Amino acid sequence: MLTHSYQCTTSSIANKSVLRVHVPIERLAIDIKEGLCESKVVAKQYGHVEIYWGGNLAEQIEFLAKGVADVILSKENVMQALMAESTHNYRPIIGYQNYTAFFISNKEKPKLNKAYFLDKRIGLLDYPTSRSGHILPKQAFKQLDIDLDALDIVYASTHTSLRDKLAKGEVDIISSYWRKDDQVRFSNNYIVPIGGEIVGSRWFLKMNDENIDLACELQSVISALARSHSSSYFKSLQQYWQCEKSPYHFLGEQV
């Protein structure tokens, strides 16, 4: 079922219980590993942490449909399609803001026509479930009647890598979301929206029990990780749990 993973032990190594986490990319698996493995709250319940990563939707579905993942970063529409929230009682912990996908250039405003893309080096994400970096641009090419084999596509592992390639001139155009700090290297006059607003991903916890301490600890770890990230997008979070003072409780959807 799985291809890539990291493992670590908590301070309660004699505890045989395993906290299983699934994220889409390796960088995120590396970043979250330290926070979870050093957590005192996690150590009270688990002796081991296994973090699996991969952007393959089939793999994500496998983890959700069978309830393999205790913690997973996924889309709400995937959760609903698999009825994972009702079947395995996955509940949101923290969510990223909604966003728009853009074609971004550093020399000119992209044109949404077939001829424009045929002589361009195009940077996309090597992450098939990414809407802004993979799905929506390929849908746009299809709508423009462009054969993907006719395009010069360069794949990158992260949105940051895409931006670096664009800034270095390794590609002419990328597909991603626009963030405030992009203005430092690029011009917002040279972006074109691909589609409408995209619902941001959410972290979910499988809560067969009312494990409120773990929910709040995960919210804290993920928030700290987001604060350390340079992108303003990752710092804009919706928290689904009230963990500031007792009694802790689920806040639900916030308008």
C-alpha cells in the first residue's frame, strides 16, 4: 500500500501503540516528525509515530477508506466522497484558507490560448492531487485542446521549488497560488487566474474516542509548524478546537 515513510519513537518507547500520519509531500513529513515525536502529550498515548507521505490519490483513499491513518491532511471533498467522517469519525483539527490558482510568469501576463503555451517551459507540481499545481493547469490545457505531450513540462516537488525555477529562468511559467510575499520576486501584473476559489486542505484526526488532549496538541504542533513557514498562506489557519482554557471543546465550522 505504501511507498514512503518515516518512523520515530516517543519517550514512551515501551508503549506499542502507533500514531499513523499521512501527508502529501516529503517536506511536510520531515517537518512534522519532530513536533510529534517530541510531544509529551503524544508520548502519553503512543510509543511510536509513523509518518507516510505521497501525493497519489489512490494511496490517500486507501488510508482513509480503511481508517488506517490516525491523522491525515486531506480535502473535505475527498472526506465526503469516502464518507470517512461518518465511517471512521474523522474530525477537522485545523484548516488552511481557501485560495485561487494562477498561471504565473516573470516577464509577461500569460495568455490563455493554445499558441501561447506551445513554446513555453511550464513548471507544474509532481503531486497529482494538487489542484493549483497539477490538476487545474492540466484541465486548462485540455480545454484549450492542447496535447500534454506537445508541452515542455518541468516538474517540481514543492510550490517553493516552482517559484525558484521561475525566478532562475529555468521555466517561463508556473501554476500555483499567489501569496503576498511573491511580490518581492514577481509582479502581480503577470498572473492570470485559472479557476475559481479552491477549498484549502484540512488536517483530520480519527476520533473513535473523545481524545481532546490529542486534538489540541495536534492543533498546537501544526500551528507552530505553520508559523515557522515563510509563506503567509500557511500562517492563515482556521482552528476547529478551543484549546486556550478548560474545558476544551470542538468549535465546528466557523463562518
